[in-house]
Amino acid sequence: MGDVLKPKQLGEPYSPWENRNLPNALAKVRDSRGAIRFVERYGLLGYDQLVPLTRFDEPNQRVGGDPLPWVLAHAAAVRMAIHLIAGLSWKDEQLIRDTLTNHQTFVNVNGKRRAGFLLPQGTDIKFVEFFRPPDTSAGFRDLATHLVRKLVNDNTTGIRFALSRRAAGVLAWAMTARALVDCIWWMVGEMAVAGSDEGGHAVRLCEECGMPFRVTHARQRFCPPDQFSKRSLCEARRHTRQFRQRQREKEGS
Ligand SMILES: [Zn+2]
């Protein structure tokens, strides 16, 4: 399956449930460099935790690591899903159509070229044929809804409530995930529901990089920062560029 990511060093521990930014961060991964950066910061997506144990397996003999093509497939699917969610929330039909066009791939089945999508399902990546919907906005909205629902449902089977110990002698229900990738897809689902309930108040496109993000406070205009930093990288990039532009204008005048 090609390269396997197995970082030697991992970042500080954090609680993924408290970081609404994770789908946005994974959606930005487009190559091996981006994948390595993501894994070093947020941890492995957890391929080996999703592979079912066979009776010949010794759990402690598992070698671990995420196959790079698999990480890139999940990243691309999250990117597709959050763009569709943004299109649905804003009732932006063009965004939905463009997203579907950008993400479709073609395969040859018995000598015939077929259009479809590569949709991750746990450890598998499946080709799902694209049946062009009736050319109406409802048709495209329905297809977008269907794809988001399928992706989220297929990839959150490891989410469940389990009892956890809140303090000595105190129990509470806590949401648990088998692997980080389950948790990220759950957040994609949360974003989809918030987009349905609150429309454009819940989902925006970053003014710097165009990536959709989950709005957590009203004045947010850029991809949110991760939990280790206070400032959004996209906001910082925008300010640096504006600063340089002003410098150039001053020098030019
Ligand atoms: Zn951004």
C-alpha cells in the first residue's frame, strides 16, 4: 500500500473532542508533507485500530502506522464533505456542483468509463458510481446530502458512549472513539447538523484559504487556530501579506 506514516515524535497530548478545527485541519492535507505535519501535530488517524483483530493476532504485535494513500483518501473525502456542507448551509448550488466535479474520478469497468467518487469506509476506499441527478437544484442538494450522510455514517461506527471516571467514585457517560479518524468524521457530522439547523451561521469559508470551517464565535473570518496556538495561521498570513503590501506601497511612493 505504499508509504506508511509512523512518526517518531508526537506532539503534546490533547483532547480531540475539544478541537472543532480537526476536519478543517485534515481537509488541508494534500500530500505527504501535509500528512506528516498533521500526524505530528494531531496524532495518527488510527488505521491499525480499525483493522479487526483475527484470532491469530497478538494485539501487542501490531506494528501501527497509517498508510499514506489511506490518509490522503480520508483527507480528500473530508474536504469534499465540508465543502458540500458549506454549499448546503449557504444554499450555494454552484459550490455543491463545483465540489462534485472537482472530486469525481473515472475508472474503467468492462471497457466503459464510469464516473464516481472514492469514498473511504474505515480501512477501505471504495469506488461509488456517480449517477448524475436530475439537473435541478433539489437533485444536487439531495446528492450532496446523501454523500455527506454516507461518509459520516460509514466512518463513525467506532463512536460510542462509555462510562468514564470523572473523579474518585464519580462516574459519567463520555463519548469515545476507536480512532482519531472516527472522531473527525463525527465532527463532520456535527458540522452538517449545525449547518442544517443554523445555516450560514454555523459554517463559513476562510477569507484567506477558502477552506470551510465550523464557526464557534460570531466574528470568525479565518480558519480557527489549533489548541496549541492563540492565533489563526490564515489570519496571520493575511496580515503579513497586507503589511508587506503597505511597505511596498510606501517604498514605491
Ligand atoms: Zn484558512
